[in-house]
Amino acid sequence: MARSARETAGLQALLSERTIIVALLSLLAFFWSIELVDTVAGILIFLTIAALLVRLEFKRHRTALRSRIRETRKLEFNKRGGIKSVRANTLNAVPLPILIIGEDHKISFANHSALELLGDDIVGNDAYLYLRQSKIVDAIHQIFDSGKKHAGVVRYMNKQKRSFDVTVSRVSGTGGDDVPTQAMAFFYEITSMLQTEQMRVDFVANASHELRTPLSSLIGFIETLQGPAKDDLPAHERFLKIMQSEAERMVRLIDDLLSLSKIEMSRHEVPETIVNLDAMIQSVVMTAEATGKERGIKFKTSIEDNSTKVIADPDQLMQVLINLTVNAAKYADRDTKVHVSAEPTKNKKQVCISIRDEGPGISKEHLARLTERFYRVDDARSRKMGGTGLGLAIVKHILIRHDSILDVESELGKGTTFSFKLTRAK
């Protein structure tokens, strides 16, 4: 704004001076015509005024030329800045951390994801203050010292246990006589991939352990029956019962593993069947009563009239309800009640199903891990009850398919409540 005002004032001054000179020339011509000025003096005055006029014209053209040069430079600057701005915005839009590092090892650029990962004040500081792991330091050195275009991929883990594969490479177009070398560090997060891989390793190890225990028992009993107890009929009967129990346990474990695999395969298929929740809960309670009868467990159901229809996979919903009610019957205190209820949520769009026992409760440190595969609060008691350690994991994955989660609330000495929500059928 100020520069434009100055230019306007300069042009106005030039116009004023030009007007004065033209007026003087006109006055000189008038005096000459009435012979008030002689020829020689008139010519000298005319040449002087003409020289001033030429000088003013030259000054005007020079001012205009400077103005055009400034405008051209301004456009070039804006263009370069615009390109840089577009590049910066593009890198900021990338959801993975990216760093640009100069030859002085200082971070010249960090996109939003990198700032979130390493800190808001990293730009302008030494990269080694934030990337202290030796493999990354060596990779950056290879770009600047060895002249390599790519330093490969290195593993990086921060304090929050987030893992990244970091690719360090030379920025294209740098490293010449006029352009200093720059390196780019691209962070690709693999935390979830490593966690999934570890889960698979743990799953195979746990499944092998769960199968090995009954198999070892079976092999031991068979060797005993073939050897020392070969002619001991009472031992035969006792060992065969145990062998049958162990075999049935393996069958249950394999059935649960197959069921879990089948559920995971169909987890992206949205259920569309309308299920009569009232009839299903009554059927499930009849099944669970057989388990709870020996322990004096009674069931109490409470289903509101406007909560009887839900959208779900009937077979999987039956599996969820049986797992939760049978568990409640197994682990509740003797001669207590298990409460099964269904009621609409506040927005009336879902139905909340709850199974509450009057048992010993579960400590808080166990609640977050209840749905992990093969996790048991009481390992010995669970095996004694015939559990495989997969029941709640199956429930969890079924509910994920139904866009729901298993909510667990427990208080020591007062019992545990398992609840989940399903979409209410119109």
C-alpha cells in the first residue's frame, strides 16, 4: 500500500513538472512571435527547456520500468512461495510422519503427523535429539557422508511403544553445487501389524498348550492301562472316565476354535434377520438351568414388551446368550439368582441385554482382559468347570459383527454384570 502511494505521488510530480515546461515553451513561443526575445536567446532557452523535457520523459520511463521489474519479482516470489505452500500442504495432508533434514542435521520441515509424534518444537533443532536410535543415525549419515540415494528401511520405536519402519532417502534435486543435500525420513507405522503378529504367535502357543495337556493325560492313562493296570478292572473304569472327560475337553476346544474362525470370516457381513428375543432368552434359560440346578442357581428374566424384536444373526446370538448365562450359572455363588433382562435404550433405537449374577465378582485388573483368548481369572477352576478359555473371545467377536461391544461391570462380593446392545427391529 505504501509503495503504491509513493509511486502515485511520483507520477503526479512528473506530470506537474511536464505541464510547467509545456507552459514555458508556449510562453517562449508567444514572446518570440511579438519579438520580445531575440533569436539566439530564444533558441538557447528553447534547447534548455527541451533538455529538461527529455530528462523528465527519461525519468518517467525509468520509474515505469522499475515498477514493472518490482511487479515481475513480486509475481515470481509469490509463484515460488505458492509452490512451496502447495508442497507443504501436500506433505501435511499425508497421515504418516515425514521429516526433511539438512546437511547440518537440523530438521527443516516436519509435517503435522511428525509434529504430533516427536513434538511441536522440532523444526530448526538437531534431528539426533529426537531420533536417537543408532540405526536411524547411521542411515542419515549414509545420505550425507556416503552420497547414497537411499539408506534402506530401519525400525524405530518411541516411548509410547509405537513402532515404525523408517525409510531414509535423499530428496530429489539436492546435493548439487547450488543446492545443499537434504534427506527425507518417512515413517510408516506398523504397530497394529506387530500386535496382530504377536497375537497370532500367542494364539498358536496357547492353543498348543491347551491341546497338549489333555493329550498328555490320555497318553499317560493309555500307557498305564497297557502296563501296570493291565488287569486292574476298577482302575480301567476310573481311568476311562477321566480319558473320556479329557477327550470331550479337546472336542470342545476344537469346536470353539472352529467357531471362532468361522465368526472371524463372517465379521464383515451385516446381520439382517429379525429375532424374537423373548422366545430366545426363554430357550437359553431352560438350557442354562440344567447347569445351575446342581448348585441351586435360579434364573429370573425381565423382558420389556417393546424389547422383544432385534436385528441379529439368530445362531450367533444364541451362542452369545448361552455362553454368558451358562458362565453365570457356573461361577455364581451357590443358591443365588442369575438375572437376565432386556430393555430399550434411552434413544429407543437399541435394546440392552444384561446377564447379572450374584457371585464373588471379578477384580478390576482382570476386567480389561476377560475377552482375550485363553485368558482365565482362575485357571484351575475354569479347567475344572470344563471351560476352554475361548467363550468370551467368541462373544466379543460375535458382538463386533453386530456393531456392539461387551460391557462388563463387577464389584467384589456383589456379582458381575455382562451387557451388550443390539439394534431394535422396527
